[in-house]
Amino acid sequence: MQPTLTPSTPVTKPSFKEAFLFWLKLGFISFGGPAGQIAIMHTFIVDQKKWVSDSKFLHALNYCMLLPGPEAQQLATYIGWLLHGVRGGLVAGILFVLPSIFILLGLSMIYVTFGTIPWVSALFYGLKPAVVAIVILALIKIGKKSLLTPFHYAIAALSFIGIFFFNIPFPYIILGAILIALIGQKLFPSLLKQKKEEGKKAANEDEYYLNSNSVVAGTGFNGKRIIKQTLIALLLWIAPFISFYYLTQDFTFWKNLSLFFTKAALVTIGGAYAVLPYVAQVTVEKFGWLSNLQMIDGLALGETTPGPLIMVLVFVGFMAGFNHFNGSLLMGTVGLLTTTFFTFLPCFLFILVGAPIIEKTQSNMKVKSILGIVTAAVVGVVLNLTVYFGQAVVFPKGMAAGVVDYFSLAWIIISFIAMYGFKMDMIPWIGISALAGLLHYFILT
């Protein structure tokens, strides 16, 4: 049991080694999506170690929620920066995703090597409807938090209509939502007005190493620093293009892969579930890098690994390289690593450039109201994802064929009842679903 801390016994700065070991551990135990990952960080960093006060933790989280990209990974980067500067932010952000990269690489290789074996295919057959149920749960969770007024419901409906019926790309949906929010603030401010939340003050901020009264070195606007960091990020972004141009025989493929996942990283507002329809729309239907059922399999693999769910994008990168180069595991691996690089590079730039400025700001209610409209639009996008995946699983030969997969339909319902009604944990249920698919296979054969 830790001793009770008082203002006379302040917490000292954690050593770089101590923080490093925590970020490494977090990379292996960060299951449960962003909510679970943020809860783990809060319990250790705020409650147990008292490295950062609750008010400062939430201030960092609010900024990360506004950014495209995985908020939990960016929050780890932000806190790592608070504690140990740029090297602390880089270590925290990299270790948050590094274990899941290698785990997902191994699972991807197993998937393409043994996925054609009937009993392995049966495992994924059971996973697919469970994933649809998981997406439905995500839709409900996001909807409860963001659809607060009839105006929010209208935005969600317009978003769904735009992407489902008119195939409007996801980035334009988000830009449209921001435009509506800006116009609404000028003409109809009452539609966007939200109640200001009263934050909970810690009993004594002095109990924490970093608190709302702390002055962190290097904060504030520094034009020279921003230009330097932006140029470094730009050079890092360009370097793979140069390598692909001189070292590969199909530069066009690698250029398309790199540009697409850069764009995807910049529009990942609202989490992985929001950007997946856009990824599926482009990678499946435009580039043909993988099938829609393989996309669902990738989501299932992503749900079973630690780290942010956006890691499902690296599975897409693996499949793109593997399929384009005629089943090459090496090219699949290069595709996975390339996708990882371009997906997460902007995350580090946003934090290392923005965090020093945000540390000098207070919460901005206008920005929060705009975010509320964007999140409402994301609900419509996630609804589209639900319908997209649901159609692929329940009507495997297409809706026009009219052939219904009744096992998948039933297992979607059972999975939803189990996880929503009986609060079954997602990870164990994924295992149960895989076994259900296997049992279904053995009964019918």
C-alpha cells in the first residue's frame, strides 16, 4: 500500500526508465478499445503513481479527442511528452503500438497461410457475425454520447444518406459537418450550445508531480520549433517515396498505398469505426487490394490484439502487398510496415507540435460544440459501416441473389444479446464465436 501523500511530501519526477517500463507494459495490456486504454492510463498515472493530476490528464485528453487518429495513443504520447519531453512522447507513442504491430503481423501471416484450410475458415466464419454485433454496439455507444438534440440526429441522418446512397467520401462528410457547425454558430447558436461541464478538482493538486499549477518547460507558441518539427515530419514522410522509387519495380502501387493511408490518418476523426467505411470504400471497391469479407476478418484480428483498433489498417496494408505481389509474405510485411508508418506519423506531429501550445490554453466551448456536430456525423458513418458489414455477412452472395446466411444472422443477434444484454466481455466472446463457427462446420460436414 502506498503512503498517503501530502503537500509536504511531493511526488518526484519519475525516472525515464520507470516511465519506459510502464509504456512498454501498456503496449501489451492495452485491450478494451480507447475507453479501456484510457482507464488503464488513468489508474496508473493519476491514481497510483500521481505523476499527473486528474485536471491535467483530462485537459490532455480533451485535446486528443479533437484530433484525427487514435486518441488513446495520442494521449500516451502527450503524457510521455509532459514527463520527459520529445523523447518521452516518442517512446510512449511508439511502445503503445509496437507490440500490436508484431502480433498483428504474425496473425496476418497465419491468416493468409492457413486461412484456406476448412477448419480455419470455419473459425473466421464464426467471427464475422460477432464483429457485426461489435460494430452495432459501437454505434449505440457513440450515439448515446453524441446525439443529444434533434439537430444532432438530423446531422447523423444526413451523414448516413450522403455516404450510403450517394457514396460521398468520408473526408467530405466531415468537412461538411464542420461547415454546418460554423454556419450554425453564426446563425443559430442555440442549436450548438452545450452545457459547460464542471470538472472535479483534486483535493490537493500539490499531491501530483504535474498539476494545473505546474509550468512545463517548452510550452507556448514557438514558430521556430513548429517549423523545425514540421520539416522533420515532412522529410520522414518523403523518405519512403524515395526508397520505393529507387528500390522497387512497382512504384505506382507503393505511391498509392502511402498516399491513401496518409489521407486516412488525417481523417480518422471519431475513431477507427468512423474511418473504416472510407477505407473499405477505397481499398476494396477502388483498388481491389482485398475483399469486404477479408476486411471483416481484419477487424476481428484487430479486436483481439492490444493497441488501438486503427491497427486494422495495417492488416489492410499487409493484404494489399500480399495480394498485389501474388502471395508474397515479404511484400505483405513491407505493406504492413509502410501502412503503420504513414498511419501514425501524423499522430506524433499533432502532439509534439500542438501539445506545447495546448498547455497554455483553456477549454474552448466553441471548438467543443463543433466537435459535437462532427461526432454526430460520425454516427451516420458508423451506421453505414454496420449496414455494409451486415450485408456482406448475412448476404454473402449479394442482396440481389436473395440468399440469406441464417447462421450468421442468428449469431449476430445472439452476440448482440450476449454483449449488450448480459455484458459479456468482447475478447472472450470473440473466442466463443470462433468456436461456434468451428462447431457449425463439424456439424454440417
